[in-house]
Amino acid sequence: MFIYTVRRLIQTIPVMIGVTLVVFLMMHLIPGDPAQIIAGESANEQQVEQTRERLGLNDPLPVQYGTFVGNAVTGDLGNSIRSGRAVTDEIGARFWVTVELAFYSTLLSIFIGLIAGIVSATRRNSPLDMIIMITALFGLSMPNFWLGLMLIQYFALNIEWLPVSGWGTPQSIILPVITLGTAGAAIIARMTRSSMLEVIHQDYIRTARAKGVKERYVVYKHALRNALIPVVTVVGLQFGVLLGGAVLTETVFAINGLGRLVVEAIGQRDFPIVQGAVLILALMFVFVNFIVDISYRFLNKRIDLD
Amino acid sequence: MAETTVNVSTEEKKRVNPQMENFKNVWRKLRQNYLAMAGGILIVLFMIIAIIGPWITTGDPLAPNVADRLEGPSSQYWFGTDHHGRDIFTRIIHGMSITLYIGFLSVFVGMIFGVVFGIVSGYYGGRIDAVIMRTMDVLLAFPGILLALGIVAVLGGSINNVIIAISIFSIPVFARIVRGSTLSVRKLEYVDAVRALGASDFRIIFRHILPNIMSPIIVQATLRIATAVLTASGLSFLGLGAQPPTPEWGAMLAAGRNYMWEHPHIALFPGLAIVLVVLAFNLFGDGVRDALDPKLKS
């Protein structure tokens, strides 16, 4: 297990190098002169030249990349063009908001998804199963920003139960979490159902039933345990999707998280911020996937991923 | 002699038959699946709307009509009017072709690149496989919409850039699936047999491997269109895709946001349009998967 963890950790290195490379190149792929962009559109030639010199933009690309990674490791992602503050400061303040949002939404989607999936699988082809599966399909097909708008319309404006926007108070997190968690719940419900159905048809379940084990015990002790293994992978992937989806949810609910920061920064052409935030979100996703793989391995000792 | 010729041709027909049978089989299963058929019929209906819709709606989707702004649904304006007084129904009909265009084209381009990368990776293995798959891992490391967002941030917001972004965003998904299938097919005896007969790599890949891994590609492509439509509308909603006054649904939601609190119909109908299109592709994709993959058929 330890060896596997180390090996899996080593595997993330090329991905991390790739991610930093892509984020680094972003700045150079933008049409126009990076120095001009960073110095601001109104900057004169001398200022642009100073910026170029200060940021080492005259160096060859590989050297620049080395500097970029070196700085990033020590927590220096450059400065915001608009505010002049360090990118890490701008991000740091909002990082936990997005993590919280994604975390609560993941919890909600696991909770609802698992219950719905188990109910569906155990009452297969019943009207309840069909209702759940069609609801899940709708949940999967809905743009989360639109769901958010509709929830605000009803719960915040029509019946005035919950606040329209913001983050922090218990009431204010309800709608964003539902907005972001719905698609995940749908995916997990579908995954749990099909995984349970697959397991239920296996011999050892039939054996357990034949031995006279109570149905409830068969479902929860024997079937669910094994059915959950593929679900774990989906949950991990889902957390990543939610980090991305937070961009839209945060915009709809005016939440000051990382996602909204990215969108605002794109609008203002504040590329160091875009770079930094995208880098942090991607690295976080790599980390989450690493954790998921480890727990997958832990849950399922039968498979050998080597 | 004549008899032999006849025999040969029936022989040949028989050899083609399994594929034909397979297709008929899949079609039969698909037809029995009401939800999938509903999805398929909706998709056809949407395509018809996209093509002839603009000809049969009377209003101009772009011209403002201040006198009738923000009117609720009525017999004259089925879905009401927006803040410029434009008929929302007309705009949604005109937006259909944009949505389908983005969905189909971006997935098609992503699929082509993904399939090529996946097959090359799985077939040749070794270093080229490592390079391609690590690159795909990097692309997959950007969660959800973020990769598309980053690409559009660099290229600028427009429908074509959204297509480029979503194509790139779809490549790794196809590449991974195709690589996996190629690996499992490549080891089969018949591939060794054709190779022994002297077939070139190109011929083996296109004649013998690709036809046998089409199922997962088709399933993925159908489901991927749903994702592409959602992603594209999201980008436009953020102001990074189609720009106003284009009647793209996500852009319509973004533009109507400031008015929707008092006039909910502005946000209701474009959103419903997105849900319906995505739902249709999801329904159809699920059905195709069940029909093509007997393992999952319950």
C-alpha cells in the first residue's frame, strides 16, 4: 500500500509539470505582447520595456518557465494587473469559499445520490424507480446556472425564505449548494443504481440469499459495500467537476470565490489572476484524484493497478 | 462456371451479414426503448426546427421593439418579449441552429482528434503512447468547464472560439476510451491474422480495429453533445461565448438576468430550451448505450 501510494504520487509529477506548462504558456498564447498586457493597455513604451525587464520576458522561454515554476513553488504567482496586490493574496482570500462550496455540494450529492440510487436499485422497474431515474436525468440535463436563477426566483423572491446572494450564513449556503450539487446527485444516483444492479446479480449475493440472510442485510452488508467501489471514483471526479461548476454558481449567487474571481479577471484581462486561479484549481483537482485513487485501492484490495 | 459465381457472391453476402444483423439488432433494441426513441424523435424535431424554424417565424430575432418590451406570454408573443421588446419565442427558434451547430461541430472535431490519438496510442504503445496519454492527463487535470474557460480567455469570446475550446475539452475523453478499446481489440487473433497476411498498419487500423470499437465512440459522442451544449451555454452565460444580440440561449439568460426578477418568463424559456435539447441527447445516448452494450442491458 505504501509503495503504491509513493508510486502514484510520483505519477502525478508529469501531470503537474504539464499543468504548470499549460498555465505558463497561456500568457504567451494571448494575442499581443505579454509585457504590454501586464503593464496595462494604457502603459507607454518605456513602462512596457521596464515591465519586460522586471519580469524577465526577454529571457528564452524555457528560462522563463523555470522562473515561473520556481516562483510558484515559493508562493509567488505575480501581481494582479488591476489591484497590484499579490495574486496569492487575492486567491488566498477566496480559495476556502470555493472549497467549502464544492465540499458541501459534494456531500449533498453523495447523500441524495446514494439514497436515490439504492432505493431505485432495490425497487427496480417500480414506479418509484422510474420517477427517480427520470428526475435524475433532468438533474443531469439542467444547466446549473439556470437552476440557480430559478431557485433564487422562487425561494428568495417569491416566498422569501432564503437570501438572494452571498455566502457565509447557514441560510445563504443552501441555494448555491443545491444548485451545484444537483447534477452530481443525479450522476451518483445513476452510478449507484447500475453498480448495485450489477452486484445484486452476482453469485455470492444469491448464496447469501439462499443461506437465508435477511434481505436488508444482503443489500446493505453484501451488495452496497461492493457496489460503492466504482461510486467512489465518480465522487472524486465529481468534486473536480464541481470545482469547475463553481465558476457559474458563484457568478449566479455573487459569491466571492475563486470561480467568480476567474470570470471577473478574464473580463478585466487581468491574466496573472486568471493564471494563478486556474493553476490552483487544477492542482487541487490533481490532488483530489490522487486521494481518490488511493482510497479506491484501499477499498478494493482485489484489483492490482500495476 | 456461372453457378460458381453465384455461390461466391452469396458467400460474400453472408460474410457481410453479421454486421448488418448486428445493426438490425441494435436498431430493434433501440426501438423498444421508448425513452430513447423519444430522445431521438426530439433530436430530429430540433434539427428540423433549426433548419426551417427561421423561415416560418415571422418576427426579427434581433430588431428591438421598444413599444412591446418585457411583455408576458400572450397569444401574440408565446414566450413573451425581452427587455428590447424582441419576441423570445422567435429568438429561441433562431438560437436552435446555433446550439446544435456548436454541439455537433465541437464534438465532431473533438472526436476526430480523440479517436486518432487514442488509436495511435493504443496500437503503437511505447513512447508515443506515453507522450499522448500524459498530454491527455494534463488536459483532464483542468476540472470541468475550467479548461474551456481558459481557452476562451486566451482566444477571446466568440462562437467559433467556444467550438475550439469545447473540441479541445472533448479530445481526452475520446482518446482515453478509444485507447482502451484499441488495446483490447489489438490483441485479438484476427488482428494477428490480418497482419500475417501483410496488411499495413493503416489498413489494420481503419478496416479492422476502428469498425470494432465504434460502439463506445458513438455512445460517447451522443452523450458528449449534451455536455457540449451545457458547456457552451455556460460560457455564453458568463459573457465568454456568443455575444449579444446573438440569440444564443446562454447569452439570452445573461442579458435577461437584470430583468428576470420582475419578469420571470425572460429566464424561464431559454433555460427550458437548453434543458430539452440536453435531455434529448442524454435520453438517446443512454438508449444507444444500452442497445450497443449488452452487458449493461438489464
